Amino acid sequence: MTDLTQPKFFGRRKGRTIRKTKAHLLETFLPQVSLDTRVNLSKKTLFPKPISRVFLEIGFGDGAHLAAQALKNPDIGYIGVEVFKNGVAHLLSLMTNTARGDVSTIPALAPERTDNIRIFADDVRLLFSKIPDSFIDRVYLLFPDPWPKKRHAERRFVNPDNLKELARILCHGGILRIATDHPVYKAWVLRQMHNCPDFVWTAKTSSDWRNPPADWVETKYQRKAVAEGRRPVFFEYRRV
Ligand SMILES: C[S@@+](CC[C@H](N)C(=O)[O-])C[C@H]1O[C@@H](n2cnc3c(N)ncnc32)[C@H](O)[C@@H]1O
């Protein structure tokens, strides 16, 4: 039966059969690093060590960007959110150094990396109400599903309701990074953000949005887009 209290999610929740090692991680390791939404979120208790700021990545895909950022910035706490189970399993394999294949973007895998990552393995809209006002310092929304057809426009993540929540949870001066490779979504984001008084676009020249920021880590989806000849853009907005 449809649960009418849940927001409708249109993407994929699961893909190919998850291999034994990853299935084991989902069962045993995910509970250890999952965000506990039953308690009030506090910067003091969210991570097992002191952190200076909290960054949120929405739709982390295979988790390569999140894991690499978390490794580079051990004093920052990262909340990673992803609905797609296979993606969550892949992040867990990166966190435990059990990933197979190409993990070359991630240097020196270390067990300590788990210290500053907490995962919410569901729709971020279910998490919003648990996050206090101004709790987050930066939000990454990297290559959100573009839903390019006009009749699917209401499925696009960048919309007034979600922007209202992002504005609430971001601290003043906090950053919202949005990357996309889809022409329809590029224009859509610019329009939605232009209409949202809570954010200002930080770009001063076109190279600011044509090129990735200095601390950028390439994502799987970005690699795919570039390989297929599409040119990503990198929008950065500041919470006013
Ligand atoms: C096109 S993929 C991009 C993945 C990754 N950011 C990358 O660049 O490789 C978009 C991801 O966002 C996730 N997603 C979409 N809506 C979401 C939501 N409401 N909450 C959490 N994750 C979501 C999807 O499951 C999917 O993995």
C-alpha cells in the first residue's frame, strides 16, 4: 500500500544484485555509521570526534566525492545522503577499504575516514525536519537527476520547497554547490535560484561556473557526462 506520509521518490532505490561483501557491509557496518535521527542532532555528538563544520552531500551516488572530501578534511563532519542502495554500499566499501576496481581518486584509504562521515540512506526530504536551523555549513548537490522532460519538471530536486529547507538548514554565509551537465537543468537551476531571495550567486566571471572550484573532486556521473561530450557547470550560491 502507498504510504501517503512519505514524499514520492521517482528515482531508483536499488540496482544490480549487491555482492556478498557489500551486502554484509550494509547489514553490519551501515548501522554503525548511520545518522541517528531519534536523537537531536548536535555538532558535539554527531561524530565520534570534535568537528569544526558540517557539510551535507545530497545524492552522493557511489560516494567517491564524499569519501575523498572527508579524507582531505578530517576536521569537517560530512553527512552523506543517498537513496540508491548500491551507491550506499559502494561508499561503505570505500570507507572500509574493501572497494574493488578503480579507487584512484581516493588516496591512502584509512580506517579513520569513518570518523567524519555519517550516512542517511534514504530520501533527504525525510531528514530535513531533523536538521536544526543553520546547522549546515555547506551543501553539495552534484549532478542531481535532471528530469529533462517538461512533464517531469516537478520531480527536479531544485524547487522552491527544497530550497526553502536548504536555506533554513544552512548557516548564514553557508554555501550551496550545484553541478549539472544537462542544458535544461542548467537553465532551470539558474531560474529557480534567481527567484529565491535566500541565496546569492557567488560567480564573478564565467570561468567561476565553467570550471570546477579549486577543491573539487570529480564524481562518477561527471566523468560519464564528460566522456559523452557534455560540459558540466559548477554553480555556487551563498546563503544570505
Ligand atoms: C545523477 S545521480 C548523481 C550521483 C553523484 N552525485 C554523482 O555525481 O556521481 C543523482 C543521485 O541522487 C540521488 N537522489 C535523488 N533524489 C534524492 C533524494 N531526494 N534524497 C537522496 N538522494 C537522492 C539518486 O539516488 C542518485 O544516486
